Amino acid sequence: MYYLTLSSVLFVAALVIIYWIHNQYHLDIVVEPATPPSSGPLISICVPARDEEHNISACVQALLAQDYPDFEVIVLDDRSTDATPEILRHLAAKEDRLKVVHGSDLPEGWAGKPHALHQAAGVARGEWLCFVDADTFVSPQALSACCAKAIQTRADLFSIITFQVMGTFWEKVVIPLVMTALSVGFAPRKVNDPGRRDAIANGQFILINRSVYEAVGGHESIKDQIVEDKALAERVKWNGFRLVLADGKHMAQTRMYTSLPAMWEGWTKNIYLGLSDRPSLLWLGVFGAALCLIAALFLPIWPLLGIVWWWRGGGWPALSVVAEAVVLWGFLLSMRARAARAMRLSAWWALTTQLGAAVFAAMMLTSAWKVLSGRGVTWKGRTYSAS
């Protein structure tokens, strides 16, 4: 009976944890297509681009196709070594709304992306600034819809969660788990609650009032932050301005990484810097990694242990352990199938949960170890440390 009792306690605890983890993603504010206004404040769209030859043309052309009446597009070429400058030169020759700025060398104490956006904002003329990543592709209605929703919600900084495009096997295995983990660490309802300090923005698309941007010190105030979107959101919210995070999956899509090595470099960087300045998140991350390892390694063994016990004469208690394990498996797979469908994947991808959990746990533990050991991270040819 000791084994049955232990199994039952673990069974109930696991059900509660799985349910809680999969019910933190509540984006109550949804951006839908809106009729473009006849007039509006000038919006400066700023795009940092470093070695983005595969994305920059589609990104810029989508931005130039906006139905919003008054905007400019500024692309900061951040010392690219590929074909990015040449592609931008051809685009700028055909479109007056596009301004290409060639970035200066990275000064001491600055991270690459904050410096690029600082330079772009410096030449922008708009009353609102819209920061868009080069791997993000917006619909023609995105600027009008997001501007309307920002005004409606009285946002000073308005950011959207974009639809994540997943083309390869590893993207479909890992990214859904990463997005679930992000919703636990930064629950949208907490982010949108002015009474809480939880703050995060999605750097793939940020719309911010120019006066607020300047009031919080702009990117110069967060010049050494690689996860600059989170840092900017904190500056805005902690200084009493209104931060809004919304569901913008109908407005924009992003293809962040296209291979396992790229995901490993990108997500370990993000996790490392997200954990480095919040000890509570560091230990939550370690706990999350442990849960992922349990899901990856122990859950497959649980029913087998019950079967072995029954084979050796365990009787109905052993069969009860098997039943609990099977029910738990089914519940976990149903939650992961729901998450897969929400990301427009087949529910069958839920069957890769154990593999994805093992990879995600490895990324979490690697990032936590780098924080605890004081090691830095390398991103796009530049090395950074948490300090």
C-alpha cells in the first residue's frame, strides 16, 4: 500500500501542476483588423537588421504595404556582413518612405540591438515609435489595428504576441513548450495589471509613445541589455506608464529560428538573460527544468513500474498505479494537443512532448548554470555577460 499511496499523491500533484501550467496564457486583449483612420499621428517603424539577408526584403515590403495613412520605415543596418546592405539599397531606391541608416561601431558598454534601435530612434520623426524585428512579417492592417487598440486601451507601450511560424521538426517539438514556459514566467494578465510589477514586451513588435520613450530614457537607459524588450517594458511600467500586451497573431507572424543549433543559441541566450536579474525566476527555471526532466524520463517509466509490480503479484494496487499513470499520460497529452492546435499544429505533435521537454530542460539547465557560474553568452558574433 505504500507504493500505491506514493503513486496517488504524485498523481494528484502532477494533475494540479499540469493544469496550472497550461492555464496561465490568458491574452484577453485581442487585436483584430480595423478600418484605417483617415489621418493619424506619424508613426516611425524602426527595424534593426544584422545579417538578415533571408528576411529583410519580405519584412520591409510588408511594412511598406501598411494601410495606415502616415508612417515612415527606418532600417538600421547593424554592420551586416552579408547581402543585407545591398538588398536595402535596392529597396530604398524604389520607395521614398524607406530610410536606410548604416549603424556605427558598437560602443563600449552597449549591447547590439539597443544600440541599433537607439540610432534608428534618433533619426525617427514620429509621435509614436514602432520597433519591429527583421524576422517579423506584418499584415497590411497591422499598424492601423495596433494603433487603434493602443489608443482604446490607453497604452503608453503596446506590444503583441505574434504568430510563430514553425517549419522544421525541431521547431514544432521545442517552440510550443517554450511558449508555454513563457506564459508561466510572465502571465499576460499579470503583465497587463497596473498594480503588479510583472513586465514584459515582445520585441518582435512594440509600439510606444515617443514622449514616454524619451521620459524613461529610451534605449540608452537599457544600453547593456540583450533582452531589451523586457528591460524597456520594465522601465515603462515601473515608472507609472501603461503597459499592454495583446494577442496579435492575426496581425503578424515571426520565424525566429530554423534549426536546432539556432534555437539552442537563441533560447539559451534569452533564458540566461531572463533568469540573470531575477533570483526567483532562476529557481523557478530550475524547478521547471526538473519538471521537464520528470516528464521526459519518469513518466514513461511510471506505468512500466506498475506493470512489473503487477507481474510480481501486486494485484489491484499495482493495477491502480498503472491506471493512474495512464490517466496522467492522457491528461498531459490532451493539454499538449490543445497547445499544439492553438499554434496551428496537428494535435499529433503532442506525442513529441517527452523529446521537447528533454531539449527544453537542457536549455534551462544550461542557462541556469551560466548564470550561477558567471559565464556569458554569444549572440550574432558578440559576447555578453549578465553583469
